Amino acid sequence: MRAEARRHHEALVLLLWLGGCASSPVADPDIVRPAPGAPFLDKLPGPLLGPFDSPSSALLAACGKILTKPHASAGGRDHPDFGVRWRVSSEYCAWMYYTPDQHYVVSKLTDQSRVDPLQRSKSCLLPSWVDDPRYPADAIRYIYALHNHPYGSSLTENDIQFIVSEGVAHGFESETKDGRLRLSIVAFFSRNVSEPSCDGFHQYIPLTGQLLKWTRAGDDWRCEQTGAVSWSDGEERRFTVQKASRPCDRSRTP
Amino acid sequence: MRLSLLPVLALASSCVHHAGARSEPPQEDLSVTFPAALGEQGTPLPAQGQPAVMDGETLRALSVAADDFLPPDARGRSCWNRQESYRYRVLREGDVSFVGIAADPAACGAEPRMLDGGARYAIGRDGRILRRLFDGEPDAATPASDAGTVEPSSDASSLPVGDTTWGEPVSPVPSWWRDGGTDAGPAPR
């Protein structure tokens, strides 16, 4: 009886969350998607945010933008409605890139994903290329692959494989006015569902093998190295993760 | 007044992208925990020309997991909706077969690559799904650890947020990382 009541409650909450269907097809100029029945987008238009003078300011602007998109955060799992929040949650993805005129720019977002009939699986299909009509395609330097994790969980095997494949395609580091920046992937999270904010992100930098977790406490940001990734040399593209827990420190490199 | 669940669910499911007609999975067995070893590299199949042997129970576990992950009515719409676009790891512990599913990075060359979207399964000897866990979903059988809900204990970082310039490069870099531009092909027009 209690289980049935809970299912009723979840169904009602699901309806409320979905806004009676009103939220799904609303066009958001920040988000691009393929037309119904069309193939996935193979490039993302830019710019959405920028120009910025530093990679950090572009990263934080992107974090705030992505996490305030509908259902980007599912909140804590102890909440009675977490099951519904997870099912309706969405991942958004984008690129932060460096332009020939020495600025950092964030592309538009997409939420195109693998079809899952029950909405259990969360994914985002991030095109390899940004199309910023102001610059030739090969003049854009790819710095951060951006997305959100609705529950704030760690980077996944697919995330790690993704960024290494992109590194093979675009290069694992780029010369910028701020030095040689390494390609990395980040997954943003918010602790608050009702008023989402940029509370942290997980990061993997292939060229150093570092797995990092950045968290915000007020105005301060803290960084912890949570692990290191090592790859086999074979063509089968396999890796292992060695877990760690230590502060990020220039003087204590892995 | 008793609320009828059916029309509510029907309306709700009609609002969800790609909603299907399949039923909710039964309650999970939280006494089953996923072994960390399921995420390790694993042993690849032997080289071409060498046979590999698989017992029927393992085959069924793989089949049940793969069909739940990508049911027939969800297949074929894109490369990422084909079972052959994924890599499958299987690990046996007692009466349970654990199956890990992740995108095959070499499978869908022309399509955008996938962030997240993998899953893990625990399959019983009778072929029942004991547990399923999708990428990013909290594991109900373990305490919360990586959700960012725990306040950090370390001091504020002196590094710029997201800085990538401070670590030592891995050495040696895997040789296949230097292929240079072969994975993405030319920029699409």
C-alpha cells in the first residue's frame, strides 16, 4: 500500500517537474539540437559566451550557464523525489576554445543523447568540432570539453575515453597567451536543485593523467587530486585508475 | 478519493522524450555490490585465429544485460543505438555475473562521441537482473562519496580554477596518442 502511494506521488511529481509537457519543446537559443529524424549534429556553433581573458573565467561562466539549464541537477539522493529528479535530469555539453585573437570562448550547448526508452541513461554526444564563423575551422584550439553530471558523480569510462580520442584528433595541448594549456574534460555539478549554482566539477587531464575534483566553498575554490589514469600502449585503448586523495599542489606533482 | 495511476503515468510518459511502453524494473537487490575490479582493464579476447571459450551462463548474462541496455525497440536509430558499438566486460563472483558496458571508442567514427551513457549490471544464475546502475547514477548500496555534497576539508587552492599547467606529463605517452588527427577526420563542412 505504501509502495503504491509512493508510485502515485512519484508520478505526480514527474508531471509537475515536466510542467505538463511545456518544458520539453521550448526553444532555448543557447541549446542546439538536430531536427527530428535528422542525424546528430557533427559540429557545435559558437560563440555562446565570451570573449574571456582567462581560461578560468570562461570555465566558471560555462559552469553557471550549464547548471542553470532545465534539470541539469538532480540534487542529493536522500531527497524523497530523487528518483523522479534523476529520470528527468539532462546532460548538456559544449566546448571552451581558444581563438586566433587570443580569447577564450564557450560554444553553444547541446543535449543530444543516445536514445533510451526509459530515460534511465544519461549521456551527451559532443561533436568534435566547433563552427565559429569568425575563424577558420583549423584555427580553433580546443581547451575544455564541458558537461554536467546531474548527481555530481565522478568522471566515467566514456568521459575518459572521449577526451583522449579528442586529444588524438585535436592535440593534447595548445599554445596560448597564458602558456601551453592541456586539453581536459570537466563535469560540473551543483548541490542545489531549486537554485543551482556552480559548486564544483570533476576534471581529467590526459597529458598528466590527473583526476581532480574542484569544489567551491563561498568564494574559495579547493582542489583535490582524486586519482591518476594510466593507459596501456596497445591499440585496444584500455586504462586503469589508481585512486588517490591529496591536495593539488604545484610542488607535489604526481 | 483514490487516484488512478494509469492515466497519470500515461500522460507523464507521453511527455518524456523517447518514452517507451516497457515496465519499470523490479526492486533491486542492494545486498549485491559491484566489484571495483569490473572497472579494470580486463583480459582481451585472444588474437585472431585463436579460439575463446564462453560458458552458456556467461553468454546469457551478457545477452540479458545487453538487451536491457539496448532493447530491440531502441536499436538502429543511430550508431550509438547498436549493441556492437559497445564494449562488454564480464566478471563472475559466486552466483553473480557482473557486466560492464561502455562505448567502444572506435565504433562510431563519423558520429559525435559519447559522454557518459554506460552501465553496469549484476545478473543472477537464473538470468534475473539483480542490479543495474547507469553512468552517473548514485549507487544505492554504497555511502554517498562523490556527489559534491561533502564539504572539502583542504585549504583553498592557490591554483587558478581548472588550471591544467602544473602537473608532470605522463611518460611515456602511449604511442597511439601521437596518431595526430586521424580520429576526427577533417572538419565537417
